[in-house]
Amino acid sequence: MIRVTVWNEFGHERKDPEVKKIYPDGMHAVIASFLAANEDITAGTATLDQVEHGLTQEVLDNTDVLIWWGHYMHRFVSDEIVERVYNRVMQGMGLIVLHSGHASKIFRRLMGTDTHKLRWREDGSMARLWVMDHAHPIADGIGEYIELPAEEVYGEYFPIPKPDDLVFVSWVPGGEVFRSGCCWHRGLGRVFYFQPGHETYPTYYDANIQRVITNAVRWAYRPVIYKPISGHLEPLKDISLGTKK
Amino acid sequence: MIRVTVWNEFGHERKDPEVKKIYPDGMHAVIASFLAANEDITAGTATLDQVEHGLTQEVLDNTDVLIWWGHYMHRFVSDEIVERVYNRVMQGMGLIVLHSGHASKIFRRLMGTDTHKLRWREDGSMARLWVMDHAHPIADGIGEYIELPAEEVYGEYFPIPKPDDLVFVSWVPGGEVFRSGCCWHRGLGRVFYFQPGHETYPTYYDANIQRVITNAVRWAYRPVIYKPISGHLEPLKDISLGTKK
Amino acid sequence: MIRVTVWNEFGHERKDPEVKKIYPDGMHAVIASFLAANEDITAGTATLDQVEHGLTQEVLDNTDVLIWWGHYMHRFVSDEIVERVYNRVMQGMGLIVLHSGHASKIFRRLMGTDTHKLRWREDGSMARLWVMDHAHPIADGIGEYIELPAEEVYGEYFPIPKPDDLVFVSWVPGGEVFRSGCCWHRGLGRVFYFQPGHETYPTYYDANIQRVITNAVRWAYRPVIYKPISGHLEPLKDISLGTKK
Amino acid sequence: MIRVTVWNEFGHERKDPEVKKIYPDGMHAVIASFLAANEDITAGTATLDQVEHGLTQEVLDNTDVLIWWGHYMHRFVSDEIVERVYNRVMQGMGLIVLHSGHASKIFRRLMGTDTHKLRWREDGSMARLWVMDHAHPIADGIGEYIELPAEEVYGEYFPIPKPDDLVFVSWVPGGEVFRSGCCWHRGLGRVFYFQPGHETYPTYYDANIQRVITNAVRWAYRPVIYKPISGHLEPLKDISLGTKK
């Protein structure tokens, strides 16, 4: 059983009537709900306004994959909690960063670059996410591309480190492209960034988007985690014994 | 259920008494046997001397992951069968190439470089395969490294294309290192090269080696395969409809 | 001094009046000319109809970087010459494959996949090549993107191996994206694929396109080439001497 | 002319007589000296005890490639200066991190992982650095491997992000391997980590080590830097104009 926690700053859904109509209980509720519909996944939620942002050490210790949605309140996320999440990724927890989470503290911390910088605009235009690697597990069940009738536009140059795997590149009518689905290993954990999900569109109800996020949860999940040792260590014993006499 | 076919040129085991003692029914029998002990895997075998080398179109069409062991008879593998295997990899079949299979026609065809060239010697020395990426599914259940009491030595420079993932690097007492576990996507298929398995050592009875090959089968298996289209294609319809009025 | 040879099948320019008007002496002449305008580059040419396609062993032995343009006559390129070019790439010669050269024998041989498959159409639409890696030497002197008023459309899925470096991704108005500038190391050689250059457009007169090809020549050029040894080799001597007593 | 600044915490050379004997003026002096012997390179130095650690904004603005050596005083490097260096890397300055610099604040900041963790010991054993990519510019002029008579041992697992390019892997008699030469692009800058250089050995006098560092300086240097824009941006103009009527 894969234990997912969906974290959301949960701001837009409370203050913007337009967003509230789409996600009355918050985006995290919708994401947790479609994930939990899978037999191999359980999904809890956590939000910024909870004690320790809902990410106590206990919650994180019992989370296999953390999903992150944040936008205008990144700066209110406590540095201590960011470090706690970081340490869990180092230890093997998966992390899926959605949409404006590209500018979150945790994503910037893990990438080591200015990932908050990119082109963007809201003009209600459609987006088409082309699959770049049909052999990648995150693309399972997806055809040539995913088409969304309306999404916020993000465009390159996106100053991420070279993705370990590049799964999607987006096309938008306004003339931009964007690396919209990217994988990295960081420490013992696996990280996926996925661009769609602006709060004013019903993106997380889209069947293909749900499929990608579900695939990503399974990809990021590590059933077996070995923690390598480090420090001052003696030479490995008996190395000469194996040599033929 | 993952359908594996283990292919072996099956020469050493018949003509070298030393090898026959270790693998009386051939290495393919041992490999198929430990794989089939898993509930999610079925494993058949095929050998060079069979009609069409045991790799008829029907066999390949019903193979999800093909394992390849060959050594001194690479040149007797028919070009037509190589092309058939190649086409199945392009369509999504997984391929695991073992040991001296680095010089096989199919591996050279898929890599596009002179992968038959490398340093080697048989001095019975031990080998230690260090894990380079503990977050990789092929390393699941493996500790810092795998130690084999005796293996053939392979050493760099190994002129492979840059691996998509580098899972193992080997250390040998004689002074060499070797990229001994490497992954690539090729077309819709996934390819893993794994160095251990010289015919004169009981390598394929080693629990860690069996674990890696089993992990690799699961990694290479693709339950869902979408075949992208190509050719002369009209612009995608309705691309303007999504743009905000 | 970097010694470039520009190879062209030189067919369209002779038989299509429209193409002849743009490239009266062939595309190879234009490419060799803008390259040779650089103080550090000399550029010769070779064409399909010459003896040994103009690629004698002597010519190749004196070529640091080979540029390849071919389209409808790939099948008339002799397998022997392809193997000669392949061997030179293995030995360290650079190779720049342009436009429809994605379907050439030499590119398919080096990639090991069905790179002839992709979406395409000629509708005279513009193309915008976005820079994906501003720190890459091939992007030197290029801004956010290169815009071409008219080019043939190529679209994903392009079944290339994962590029070692992804330098450009193209956007076209018809709704497609394409990985239009990709680097790989193959053996001791460096390979760059660059998508623009349909024969019916004056693409190779474009200052940015010339800049990219010139950058690519400098990137692919290897002033110093060490050829590693391989084969049956004894353990490296004196390895124990360095160990502290 | 490539402007290099060699930064050194400059502690061991002052307090340890053994180190002082090898590097009487500090390692930075030796490194700057062999670099400045090249016609295309000028090299200055900076140390921890200088005002702003010698890394004023003006110094950094006039540095194309920064070299970093630190060990036991990482924690005394001011966070403000680290951020200044970080910003210059984002803007295109090259960075070469040597030896124990793997645990420096700036390297950890740029990698986004716990790069301070690895196996290590000082037993005076030799080290052999195998070239993994003979086509890489940093390996120019190096043969199969570099052999050092004595170096500190570092061993995997080294929790770095997957290197964009893996240039060296080290072998040591004690049984470990280590990814000892690794490249990454970060923002507009290029970063190289190179393992050798323990203070108690005369490593930086070794001709091959000097060659690698010199190669790395040239590789990391960016003569032309384009700074991409970001933020709220309108659709690109005139995108429809190129489409055929």
C-alpha cells in the first residue's frame, strides 16, 4: 500500500469564489480522492494552516510519496518544515511537485537553481503536453499527447537542472514550449515536477492528468529502501581472498 | 504476468565439462527457474540450435522481456532474427543483456557503438559491484555493493553510449573499474546490460545476482504500450479553439 | 585549424528549379562557404555522385568534422562508405547531421533506433527553436529562441535515444513540438543533430542557423584524441606499491 | 582571456607543518600559478581570512571561473558570500570544486543533496582515476587513467545528483570506487567536481591533475552569456504570419 500525503497551501480555494466553485474542498481533496480510488494507494492531506503545516515528523515518517501544491504563500512555509521534508526525500520519500510549486522552497532546495523563474501568463489558452518518452512509466496509458482546454501558460527558459528523464514537453498557441514533466533522483528519493494545475481551471478532474499523477505516485514509491553508510571507514575486509592463487 | 524468454547460445555448457558441472541444463535453465519462482513471472527458454534460434515471431510476440546470453557464437546468430528482436524492442519488449552479450549483434545494433571492445581477463579474481544509484528500482534490496567470490574481469574503457541510468560500477583487485549495470530506453523498449555471469563460475546461483535480474525484469516490463504514429500528418485540429476569446 | 567536410546528396538542387534558385551550387557550397569564413575552419565538400561519394578513406582521415545532408537518396549511399564514416566517428571524428539526415543510414547506425520515423509536413509554416540549455556551447550567441519564417514541420514522437544534451526544442503553429537540436557522444566522436534545413527554404543563409552550425563544428571538433586500448590485458602493475606501509 | 579566481580556506597550510612543507604559500598559489602559465588564462586568488573572504562583488563580477578548496572551515564561510557565489553561477560563472569542497556550502547549495556524506579514510594508498568518457573535453590529453601515488580515499555511495557528464571514476586498493570527476550545468553556469587534492599530498603538482584542472577551466568558461528573460510575458508576436496562406 502506497501512503500518499497531498499538501496544499489551500488559499485560493478559500478566498477566490471562482476557484471555490471548482474545488470547494480544495485541490488536495480532489487529488487525494482520485488517488485513493486505486486499490494500492491510500491518501491523506495536509495544509499550510495546520499545526506544523500538517507535516509533523510522524506524518512524514508515514508518507511514501508527498504531493505539493503551493503558489502565493511559499514564503509562509516554515524553513524547519522544509528541512524536514528535504530530509525525508534524502531518505527515500517520493515528492511530486505540481504547477506553481516550481517556486516552492522545497523544490528550489532540491534543485539548487532559480526554478522560480520562467515565462508565464494567464490567457485561458489550451495546452498540449507531448510525450517525449513513451517508454517511461509515468507516460503509461497516455497517447501522443494530453490536451487541456485551458491552462496557465508556462514557457521556457526554465532553469531546472537537466532532468534525469524528460517525460512531457508542452506546446501552447502563444508560441512557447515548456518542459512540463520532469524526473530526478535526489538522495534516495525520486522527484517529479508536473506543470498543469492552475487553480482557476478544473485540471485535476481531467482523466489524463489523474492518470499521470497516479503513474507518478507509483514511480516515486520505493517499497524497499536501503540507507548507505558514510563516514570514516576502514578498507573492506578480505579483498585479497578472492584472487586466484 | 510478465512473460520472459531466456535466450542462450548454449555452447559452453555442452562442450566444456567444467561448465557442464555448474550448469548441467544450461545457464538459461537456471535463470528461467529462479525467475519463474516469482508469482508475477513466467519464463521460457530458447537456444541457438533451435529452429529460428527458438525466437520465432510468435515466441517474440509473446515475450515481454527477453534475456540474452551469448559468447563465442555471436556470428552464428542470423541477421534476420537479430532484426526481429530489434523490431520487438522498438515496439516495447524489454531486453536484458548479460555478460559477454556485450558483443552480441543485437546489443551492438541497439547501442550503435563498438561495445564488443573492452578490457578483460580470466584470473579468477573477486568482483565488487557498487551501487551508484540507490533510488533505482534495479538496486532494490541490494546493500552498498554485491560481492562475487570469482568472476571474469571486464574493465573500462567500455565504449557504450552514456547510460540513461548507471546502477552499478565494479571494482576488481587487479586495478580496473567497469560500468557493470547500465540502463537505456531504445524506441519503446527498455534495455539493461549486466556484466556478471561468466560460464565457469556459479554466478547465476548467487542470491544478489538473482535479485538484480529479477528487479531488471520488472523494470523492463511494460504492461501498457502505446505506439506513437508517424509520417505525413496534417496539423492538429482545433488548436485555436482553446484560446480565450 | 578545424577541417570540415560538408557532404550533400546534391539531388534536389539539380532537379528542382525552385531549389536550384535558392542553392544554385548546392546546399553544401553555402554551408562550406559560411564555415570557411571563420579563421579557425577550413571546409571542403563531397557529394553522392562522386567516386566513393567523395568520402575516400583519405578524405575522411583528413576530416575533423563531417556534416551530412541527405533526403530522398539515402538508400543509394553505399553500406561500405557508411561503415567507413561510422569507424571514423568511433575514432573521434565529429558528425553533424542536418534536417532529413535523421533518416540517413549513418545516423540510424549510430543511434540504434528507428530515427527515420517522425511526424512531418510541408505547409510553409514558421518555426521557433527555443534554447533549452543556455549554458551549452552550441547555444552561444543565440537568444531565447531562433525564429525561421518558413521551414518544414517535424514533430514528435522522434524515437531517438535520450540526448546527452538537449539544446533546442521547436514550436510550430500547427501544434507540434520537436527536439530539434540534440547532442550525443558515440565512441570517441561527438554527434549533433540539427533539424532545420529543408531544401525549399533559404534556411542555411540565416545568421542564427549559421551560428549554430558553426558552434556545433567547434563543439564536435576534438584537437586531442586518445585511443583507449582493449582486449585481453594483464592486471595493472604495481598496484600495491602505493599502499601505506 | 579567461579570468580565474582560486579560493582556498588556507588553514592546513598555516597550521600543519607537513602541509606547509608541500604548499608553503597555500594550495591556491600553486593552482593559480600553473593555470596562469597558460596564455589564455589569468589567475588571482582569494582566501577565507580576507575581507568578504576575498570574494567581493567586484572580484566575482570579474571572475569567469571560480575554483574552490575548503575542508575544516566550511561553516565559517558567510552565508551571504555563498549566496553571492551562487548568483554568479546562475549568471554563467564557472565553478570548479576540489576534493573536500564536496562538503562546502556552495556545492551543497548547487547540488541540492547531502553531498557531504561519503566514505573516506587516509591510509596513504594510491588512486587510479579511470576516464569514463574519452570524448569529453575535460579528458583531453589524458590516457586510460591518471595514477596518483597517494591520495585520501573517497568511496561511494556519493549522494550527488546524476552527473550531466561522468568523466572519471576512481579505483583504490582498499576496495572502493568513486565518481571522481563530474559535470553539471546549473543555471547559466557550468560546475565540475574533481576529487583529488588532499592537503598532505603534492597532488596539485601532478602534471595530469594540472591538465584536468586546466581543461576544466576552459570547459567551464563561457565567452558569450545570454541572460534569458522571465516573468509575466505576452504571447510572442506575429506567430501566425509565417503560416502559408
